[in-house]
Amino acid sequence: MTRDDAEELAVEQALALVGGRNQMRGRANDQARDRPDDQARDRADDRTGDQAGDQMPHNQNPGEPADPHPTPYATPASPAPALPWDRARAVAARAGRGGPLAVVRLPLDRALGHVLAESLAALTDLPSFDTSAMDGWAVAGPGPWTYEEGVSLLAGFGESPTARLPDGTAVRIATGARTPADTTAVIRSEHAHVDEARGLLSTRRPVVTGQDIRPRGQECRSGDQLVPTGTVVTPAVLGLAAAAGYDALPAVPRPRVDVLVLGDELLAAGLPHDGLIRDALGPMLGPWLRALGAEVSGPRRLGDDAEALREALTSSDADLIVTTGGTASGPVDHVHPVLAALGAELLVDGVTVRPGHPMLLARLAPDGPHLVGLPGNPLAAVSGLLTLAEPLLAGLAGRPAQDAYRALVHADVPGHPHDTRLVPVVHRAGRAGGRDHVAPLRYNGPAMLRGIAGADGLAVVPAGGVRSGTEVEILDLPWAPATPWTEGCFT
């Protein structure tokens, strides 16, 4: 399998995950308050149990060197105030829309999963001629009708476009075949009675002019807009484009993403042992980012090495670099110092959200790639992915912003005193005429993935929490199922 084939297979697999939910949509307006005086304590809270800074603490034993990877980069003296969650998402969305979108023309078999850079207008009427909607008989005028034995019209064959059907005659016709000029109606085979001895056709039901005929232009006329700009190319869009006459589509190239996994304590295989833990983010982020419309390279594991991080950032040709761990201010948290040494512009440096407070968004150069720094805790990383990477990628890929919507939550949901919380939830169908709602899931700690594995969304819980029966904003996950989950081990 070639690399292109592998990428297309990955896109198809990602699209297979994608599902929509018909929920009541609304505008989100819950906003967490920014409390700069709490930042030092809150950063320390989010670092407990770190993947390279956030999944497990880096404890130093007496006699051991302070840092196995000493770095010449200076740690910033004082962190900038963290942004409220909704403002951080808005900054990421604006960053993604900051430049003009490139446009490529892709053949239909390469366009799946891309976003349309232009609207698609029909290149022909659909259907482009009057066709039969049923197998049966094309008839002209009132019946009974004479017919010629052995003559029939098939799709793609049959009479010439100028052939006419005289009054009082009929001809066998197949579904999709072009109807002759002056055809009054098509009589379905099951409604027709054939008198072979007399060579006459009659009908068991009244005939309505135009019945079971698909008239030219019934679906659209040439020039009609079929699909707007920003539409994701799905298999159905490919079929419509082909029917409308397209061989290639104007598309936005998928954003290219590099994933850098930081942390000396991470294992790529096997069971945790001797203070080492499995890397949960490397296997998770690639498929998740592909489901968000990106083209993703395989994860690179760099350990806690500042120079390796600097080299990876400066040599990347991706549109977005995603790092995991190392975003706080511990002895081996190198993301901030390396970004400072490279002169990167920090657009977001911390967000007042739990989990995931020490996430960041940077621009490495005025026209260069962006970097999203995710905390190392798995659920904290998911929070950063949906807070910063998802709106940024939507802009880079030309996708319209996802409409926010709200849903009732069944159960009290505790909140952080000052920050927004993102809590895994699952949608439930209303019972006995009740409204559909969401239920919070257990196992929602920063280092846990068990809750998010059973979720189809994240509830945006404002500071202080919410009571049961309150409406909360919902962030759908890319693979949200079409029907609610049943009660199980995740709740």
C-alpha cells in the first residue's frame, strides 16, 4: 500500500467514525471568570500526575542530577494570565482563519474528507431528460393502447431523442430510460393488463398525466447551487457531484499536523513497570486529528529533551504542531523555554478550564506553523484538543464554525470555584414524553480516559457547577453516535 493509499484509507476510516446528532442548537454564553491570583496554585493542581509534566510527578531522589536533559533555555519569569475558556477558543478560531485558503482541484476519487473551497453549481439539469421512474409502459393519450410486441426502451438505449409516441400507443420502458416525446404517463407493470390476442394494453387504475415520470430538471436546473462552500466532501457529496457532471472538485488541502510526544517516562508498548507508564496520547491523537480533517504524520517521541524539541519545531513543514506534556513550569517542562528561544508568539498561555489548564497556542513565525501545547494528562489533553486544536483546524481547513447547542443535564455537576469544567457526557433519549438530555459520566479525572471513551460529548460546566435540569453547552465528539448509549460501565 502506498503512502497516498494509506492516507486515503485513514480518512475513510475517520469519516466512518463521524456521526451527527440532531440536537436543539443554541448559542453558548456560559463563561468562566479569569482569576489571575489563583494561577500559581492552579498550575500546580493541573500538573499532578503528568505525561511529561502532567501525567506523573517528576520526583528527584537525593544524589540524582536535577535534570537528565539540562537545557540552555531560560524559563519565563512570570506566566501570562490565563484566558477564559470561550475567549481561548475564539482566539484559536481567529488564528485558523488568519490567512487565505489554498485551493486545489482534486479528482473525485481523491476528494473524500476535504472541504469544498467553492460552492458547487449544477453543470446540467438533473435529470437531464425526462425519464421513467418505474418499470412499465410509456403511453400517449387515452387508452386502451396498442403496442408492438418485442419493442422496449431501456436505460441508455431505445428510441432517439426525436422519437415521438403517437396517441393511443404504448411501449415497454425500464426505470431510468428516456421517455419518448409526447408521453402522457408511465403505467407500472403491476397496474397494466396486456391482451396479447388483441395487441392491446389497458390499466387497472386511472391514469394521471405525468405519473411515474421524472421530468427534466426535477432535482435541479443547470447553474443551481447544490453544495455550499465549506462543505465536507462525504461519499454522498461525491455521488451528487458526479451526477451533476463533475470530474474534479475545488477543495482546501487538509491541514498537515505533526504530533510530538514528550516525556522520558513513556512506553510505546507493553505493561507499565518501574515508574514507566504507557503513552496514551500518541495512539489517540492521530486518529482524532484525522477525524477533525487533518493529515497527520506518525507521532514522534522526543522524551524530555529541549534540544530535540527545538530541532523538531524548526524542521517541521506542518501547518500545525501538537505537543503533549511539558507545558507547565517543572524542571523538565521545556515547551515554554524553547518557544521563547525561537521567538514564538504566544496567543494563548493557559486557559481557565479544568482539566487542561496549562494548554497553550503559539505562532512560531508570522507566516509559519502554529503550535498547540497539550497537557500530558490524557483527559486534560482532550480538553486542549477541543479547546484550541479543533477550532484552529476548522479555520485552516475552511470548515465553518460548529454551531454551539445546549442540552439538559440530568444530575448535579460540581464545578471548579473559578474555572470552566469540561465533563464527559452521554446523550439519553427522553422517556414518557420527557426531553432528551445528557448524563455526566464517571471517571472524569484529568488522568482518566475511561469516561471519555464512553462519551459522545463534553458538557461545558461554568464555575460553581450546575444543578440537575440546567441547560449546558455541549461539545460533540467527532464520532458521536446517532443513538444514545445505554447504561453501562462508563456511568
